[in-house]
Amino acid sequence: MRNFIKGLITVSLLMTSLMAKDTKAVEKNAQATQSVQDVQVFVSDNKDGKITPATIQKAFEKKGFYVTANNNMNSPFTKRYKKTGYDVFNLYVVHKPDLALALIKKYPQMALFTPLSMSIYTKKGDKTISVSSMTIHGISKITKIPEDDKDLIKLGQEVKEALKTAMPNGKFEKLNYSIKKPDAPLVAKFEMEMDVKPKNLDDEKEDLQAEIEGELETQGFVVAGFNTLGEDFKEKGYDAYDFFDVYSICKIAVAYTVSKTHPNMGAFAPCSFYMYKKKGDKTVHFGWASVVNWISSLDIQDKESKDALLTAQKKFENILKETTED
């Protein structure tokens, strides 16, 4: 009888141990799931004010990044709205030429994040400085590039190294956004046919871009940067495109509205809008990451921000429809 009771106690203890391990495993998995974010924020103490957008840019350039733009948004914010909630607020646009080529060779849609957008900010009165950017998980989710792609992983690592160089005492802030499933496609895409003789191709492209740029300006969009990736590729011996251009586009009103509650919106703004045509193909491809990503990834819930984003998206779509229709 004693042996029987002793056996029951042993089994009971074993089951308790196993249940405890299972509970810890579930908790660990839950924590891992919660920690997977589309956006990351690197923050550092900056009491002495020595870290600035200019010093951050210098650190990135030393690591081989090309900086397309580093725009002080407080200037247009205060000029137009007479106020800002930030001592520092810059929209910052960079890309790594070698990795841009390596990734776009395999996945042209990587142009959605070539260049990468970031925001550099300090809230009024704070003694810290923060930089927001996309995680490779977020890039993978939107572009459908495998998250284990070696070049994508390397890009993520090099962004982190540049941030640590720029902000040696910095660390990644813990984010716990409740990321909801978007109710619309993550990427907006358009196509048009460009059937012209090679000698007329440049003129046709320039006319198309002039029309798009004119409509963007009319609708209140700003071209914050422009990258001729196709020309960069040719210089490196890769000549697969007649052209491959990427605009960095911003709408001041949207940036101001959303940044009031979500300064890390700079991970999505300026928006990278690509247009490319492969050699031997008559189709011109256009695309950009939809604003539903902002709403989902940053858990944006306020009506003012949502309305501003969705209205801008609709205007942009209408511009492309009008300029690409036959």
C-alpha cells in the first residue's frame, strides 16, 4: 500500500513538473509572438544634445549607406500649423546600394523599401533621441520576401550596426502594438504599357514622370527624394531594366497629423513609390506600400489619423489611374 501511495505521489509530481514546463513554454511562445513587431525604435539618452540628425547621418554614411534625405519637419510644421510637439523631428531616407541591388535582383518589390524611411525625434522637453525604422519582419510581411533571406537579414543587421554607431548607449524600445490584420491589400500596384522605340524611351518616361509629379504637387504631395536605381545598377554591371526609379513621397498634412500620436510613423514616411520597366518588356510597373500598413503596424485608432491616411491614399491612387490609363 505504501509503495502504491509512493507511486501515486511520484506520478503526481512528474505531471506537475510537466505541466509547469508546458505553461512556461506557452508563456514563452506568447511572449515571442507579442515581441514580433513590424516597426522598431532605437532610443538613447541625449542630455548633452550631442546626438543630432546630422551626427546620425554621418554614422550611417560611414557604414556605407546612401542618404537621400534628412528633412527637418519642424520647419514646415511650425510654418503651416504654428506649433510642433517635438524639439527634433526629421524624416530620414537611406539605402545600402550593394544590398539594394542584391535584393532587387531577386525581388523587384524590395523597392517598396529602397530607400528605407525612418524618423528621428525628440519630444518637447525630453532628454532622449529616438530613431524608428522597419524590422525585417515588417519588410518581409509587406514585400513577401522570405524573412530568412540572407541579404534581408544582412540589411537588418547593418541598420542596427549603424544605429549603434550613431547612438552608442542606445537600445531598442520594447513595443507591444496589437497588430491587426489589414482589411485591404498591403501593396498598391498599377501597370501600364509603354510601347515605344528605344530612341524615344527616355522622352516617354520623362513626359510620364513630369505628369505624375505635376499631379502630385497639385494634390499637396511633396517629392522628398528621387533615386535612379536602374542607373546605379548599370554602374555595377547589372543592366536588366530600361529604367528603375523610386520616389520618396510625403504629404505634410498627413505627416503632421499622424506624428502627433505616432512619431515612429517615419518608418513608413516618406513613402517609397517605384516605377520600373524591364528590358524587352512593354509593361511599366508601379507600386507603393499601402497606408493600411501604417494603421495595422502602428495600431492607429484615432479617426483623424485614419482619415488623413486613407484620403491621401485615395488621392494617390487617382493620380496613378489618371496618368496610366490609355
